[in-house]
Amino acid sequence: MIIVGIDEVGRGCLVGNVVAGAVILDANFIQHLQSLGLPALTDSKKISAKNREILYAQITQKCQWAVGEADAGEIDEINILQATMLAMKRAAQNLATPYQQVLVDGNRCPELENCVAIIKGDLSEPAISAASIIAKVTRDRQMLALDKLHPQYGFAGHKGYATKQHLQALKDFGVIENQHRFSFAPVKNLSHHQGLIL
């Protein structure tokens, strides 16, 4: 049976896309990592940035993979839960290889056939772990690119989450149109009385 693992990153951020990864692991991928002495697959948040990049390179070289996203405008329009489901569905649809079953991290499935939701699945299912790495590296790279455009916000450090630094930058510099999520309270509250950065 061909199984695809799916996980998302960026659900709790105030800025940018919610990004989902979808991975069909090569049959010998785990042994391949072991033979190279590389870290085991697990939740991407438990892996250092350096090791995430190393594993990302291996996954993209050896496995079938895809990314799906929903942007800030879509998040504001349909809410973050529905946007997350949409990003996951898009990731699965972007795979070139047919599959028989979908394993998703969390407690609910997007609109995909033969889908099973597994709480903390990124810790127990290698395909979901690999998907979380794909999603995390993809989104972190987007935040690094946004940091170069708007260095005053510190995106390279906090990656868009609601840290003290990010909240202070919102107060100091306002919100970034088409990037910040206006449906999220810290952004919504500020955007009522501050101008936009285009």
C-alpha cells in the first residue's frame, strides 16, 4: 500500500502562508538515513535547523513529495482551520504519484479519501515526520525571504509567530498588507488604527 504522510506548519503564525507537506517515503528511506548516520525522522520542531535542511535534502532527493499552501488572504477569508485543511488537500493533490492512504498529523482530516488523522502523528509515523520537515523548511525559507524585504520585523528569528519582538514591531511599524493575517487578533487590533505597509 502506498501511504502519503501530510503535516502543516504556520497555523499559529501572524504572518505568511500556512504550508503543508506531503511525502510518500521511499521503501528504503529509513535504512538510507541510517546508513549515512543521519538523524531519525521525527517532529520537525524537535530537529535543529541544520539537521532539518540535511533531512529536507534527502527527502526531496529520494522520496515523492509536494507542498500545498494557503495564503494570508485565504486564511482571513475562510479561517485558519479551513485554510489548513485546504493547504493539506492541495499538498496531496500536487503529488505526481497515486496513493492508497493518507495519514495526517492532528485530530481531523482534509477532504481526502482514505484519510486517517493521528494525534502527534509526526512523532510516530515517519511519512508524517518527513512531511513536517518539508513544510517547516519551506515556510522558514519564506520567512527568511520576507525578512530581507522587511528586516525591521525580525522574521528570520521568530518566523512569524507572536513573539514579544514581533508584537512590538507591529506596534512600531504597522502591518504588512498581503502578508499579515488580519483575522488574527493582534493584527486586527492594530490595523484598525495604523496604516498599512504596502
